Amino acid sequence: EADAVRKQLRPYLVHRSTGRPYVVVKLASTLDGRLAAPDGTSRWITGPDARADVHRLRAESDAIVVGAGTVRADDPALTVRDAVGPDPERIVLGHAPAGARIRPCREHDGPLGDLLDQLGAEGCLQLMVEGGAAVAAAFHRARLVDRYVVYVAPKIMGGDDGVAMFAGEGVATMSDVWSGRFDGVTQLGDDIRLDVVPA
């Protein structure tokens, strides 16, 4: 019970202590860590229970951020749809094409820290990062992530040519690997939700 209350208060406490929102990076992957097939298709890696849970996570967030590449490739609406609550403010890193379903949205060019400072000043308590791989990697490398929520499906691409969870080069040696701790493991239909926080 106390644990659940602490979890609920985390965004508020982070905002109070840093002036920035609590940053949640959400990823959906196969068992072998792929976000999409080599041709870019990613619908649907996870099942309906996991997708409904993502809508709940959106409803808990004040704002949601996505890269312009994902907007061009998938044209997501990023609404809460089935969950109860208002749609979060939608933010695109880069430029959203005219007519994209994500509009109206805020567009941001520049350092991610500036975006977090702006959102914090506006009272945003929780920011959800929906990707794709380049955006997830940018937040991860800048050490701006408070929680990783990874939905893992019992599916295997079976090669190294699918889209990895984080774009770009990783660390060169095990001593430089980022370490966290599991803060929750939840079964959602055939899929599993893993909540990981920095160690």
C-alpha cells in the first residue's frame, strides 16, 4: 500500500525536486529486443491487453513526445482512446507534416533538457516518451529517463536486421553498461510489462 502511494507520488516528487517532469520511456519489443521488422512494420508486436495498458499510461501523463520520423512512418494519433482521462499534450521532436493525425501538437527543435525545463515550468508532472528508437536513445544517452516501461511479446524476429530498441552505437564494454532494477513485472494477456528504474 505504501509502495503504491510512493509510486503515485514519484512524478510529483521529481517535479518538486528538479523542476522537470518525470520521464517515462515506453517501448514494445519482441523477445529478441526488436521494435520493428526490417521493412519498418511494427503493428502489432503486442496484443490488445498491452495496448490498452499503454492507453492508461498515456492517460496518466500530461504530455507525450514522439519523433518526426515516427509521425511520418506511422501517423499515430497518440490519444488515450479506451482509457479514462484527457489526451496528453502531443509533442513532436522536429516537424509534423501538415495533415498528420498528431496535430494539433507542439514542435520542438533543440536540446531535450530545454524541453523538460519548459514543460516543468508549465506544470507538466509526467512526460511519456513513445519513440521511436532514435528518440528513446536520445533520452537514454542524456540520462533523462526516470522509468522504462517495456512491453515484451513472446515473438522472435530471429535476426540482427530488425529495428533495435535504441538506435545508434551502444557502449563498447560491459563496465560501461547502464544498470537499473526491476520495479514491476506484470502479465498482460500473452505479453509482459517490465518496469525498470535506474539503480
